[in-house]
Amino acid sequence: METFLDVTILPQPDDTTCGPTCLHAVYQYYGDDIPLAQVIDEVKRLETGGTLDVFLACHALRRGYKARIYTYNLQVFDPSWFLHDPDYIEERLLAQMEAKDDAKLHLATRGYLNFLNLGGELRFADLTPTLLRKYLKRSIPVLTGLSSTYLYRSMREYGDLCEDDDVRGHPSGHFVLLCGYNRPDRLVAIADPHMGNPLAVGQKYEVSIDRVICSILLGIVTYDANLLIIEPPRKKANGRANHTVQA
């Protein structure tokens, strides 16, 4: 690999904890020794299972990290909003909540409002190999929500048991970590919390950059389609990192 980060990721304990497991791997990469069970317990969950990347970002912000989200989720954000400052985006998010009666949209919106109030940064930029390399070359892993149906080239899933069903099934979302890039071969290294993923015997593998970009953008179907950039926590005066989670 041209760039490869030494990321260690644990297997996700169940089908709905891929997000917290990826977040835990980022914390471990930065030397933040928090138990996976604690991360899972503290990250907000959806009633239907799983989470949103904005809830992962809010957890990181509360632990003192810096968090930046590149969003491609047009279900939540209008591109024109990003021509203005964050206060305008907050205003439009609130207006959208008033105009649309959608429970998941409202939940995501409250998450983004909290994210902004905690000091998180929202960006809207073309998803290109250059953007991904920018952070990997700085030794920053990229946590992303994407379409596992597209990434894995798997059948869509149906029902509470997530059974393969190419007729009745629906696309599935997933979280992974991007942890390396081979520029000559245009391959991205992925650390996947799903031990049973169909692309490798283990949890690390390489996929073409084109497939990764398409998978991320198609994550919009499940309210993903975001890049989450988490950078090391601010230091206190005594040189120790602040890892306290506030309610």
C-alpha cells in the first residue's frame, strides 16, 4: 500500500453495532482505551437498530475529539445551504422539520443540530480519490456509512432476520473504516467490523476506489452517504487528553 494505517478493529457483536465498533477502532487507533461495550452503550441507537454517523460524531465530540462530516445525504441537506454559514444551515434544518413529517428525518435533524452545537463541522464537497487520500496521507482513518449491498455485491435483505431475498429485499447500510490507499492500483484498504463479510476471510481487504465511492454515495438509501473525520482530542493544560463523555 502507498499508505496503510495500523488500525485494529474488533468483530461487531451483532448485526446492528457496526457503527460503534468502527468508532471504537478509531478510539483505539488514537490510544483511547475505552471498552467496546461502553461505546455501544453510549452511542444513540435507532429504534429499528443501528445508528447514524452523526450520533457517532457526537460521541466523539463529547470525548474531546474534533469531528468533521462530509455529507452527500440529500435527504437531509440541500446543497444550496452550504453557500452560507452554519447558523443558516441550522435555521434551514429547523424549517425543514416544520415542513416535513418524517420521523427518521426529525431524528437525524436533531442529531445534526446537536453535532453543530457541540462544535462539529459540516462540509459539502465532491467525493473524489483526492479527498480520501488527503486524510489517509495524514494518518487519519475515515469512518464512513455506505451501502453494503453495493460494496459486497450481495442480495438485498428482507425481514427482521435480514434474509437474502432478491425480490422482496431492501438495500442494507453498513459502517466501515477506510485505512489505506494504493494509488497505482487504485485500491482502498478497508477495516470491516463484519467478520462474516463476503469480500475476505478476515476483516481487512482492498476494494477498487470506484466501488468504494459508489458504495458511499448509495448509502443515501439508508441515511448514510457521509464521511466522518475524527481527529485526536484536544489536550488539557497537563498534557492529558480529555476523554470524558458528558450526558
